[in-house]
Amino acid sequence: MIIDRAKDVGKLNNGSVFAPKYLENKIKFFPEVQEAVAVGNGRDFATMMINIDLVSVGNWAERNNVISASYQELAGHPDVYKMVERRVDELNQSLKDEPRMAGSQIKRFLILIKELDADDGELTRTQKVRRTLIEDRYAPLYTALYDGSDMCHLETEVTFEDGRKGMIKGDVRIVDMQTYPSAAAPMQEAAE
């Protein structure tokens, strides 16, 4: 079974398969999620950085009288975090039933304060995640996802549509998630 590009597939420290694109594609099936970056290769557990879908979440915000003036404000809203948290929980529940991927359930996530953008070099023109550049640019977030922080301040450069450059800064909340025992574990033990 092929679940990711071979060069991207890795392992968590516990030996579980870590296939970031597989995790990212599963979470992007939800209409509230535009893009995601799964992190975990060579680490103790899997985490995820998420971009909300501005149209879908913006429509939800209008219907629910949630006022925001920008992507950054909407992405940081507590109700948006709750919505995304439910989706990450659904992802984790689906992974527990997949023997090879159960160990890659998302333990912590955050919502980025800006959309990943090809103009900023974070995505290719065909919308593929540039993992190395993102890891460098968002290094403080990578650290915070694994050091137990519940908040991280981020400052990063953005490129506007007219080519000008600017800075965006803000605090990013990090959420701890429940993970589930693998549904396949009892069968594995019985086979041994």
C-alpha cells in the first residue's frame, strides 16, 4: 500500500510509520482546512500546523455572528480552534482503525496566523508543501509543538500581491489532543 512519497515517509521514535502527506490529505477532506503540515519524523509523536479555509470558515463565521477583519483574527478565534479541534479528533479516531498509521495520531496542533503561500516560497506553484523551507521559517513553532508550550509568538515575512514585503506577527495557540489506542492492537497481540 502506498501512502506517501517515499522520500517523505519516515518513522516516529516509537517505530510507527509517519507519512505526512497521508495525514495532511486526510485532514484536508474537511471543508474548514485549506492546508496542513504534519510534523513527526524522528520525533516522539506527530503534530500538525493547519491553515483554515478562509471561505468555508468565513461563511461559518458570518452565519454565527463571529466578527473578524482578517485571516489572522479568524484563525485565532476560540470557536474556530474548537471547530478544528473536532476535525483533528475525527482524524485521530479514523487513524486508530488503521494498523500502520495508528501510532501517527496527532498529539498537538496549531492554526497558522497566515496562509501558506507560493509567493512566500512555502508552497510550490502546484500547491505542494516545501517542508524544508517551512521548517526553517517556522522553527519557533516546531520547537513549541514539542516543548509543551501552549502558546508561541511568531513573526514572519509575507509577500503581498503587488510584490511588496511585510511582516506579520502574533501569538499562536497550541492545542493538546486525545489519542486513541489502536483498534488493531488486540489482533496483533493475539497473532503473536
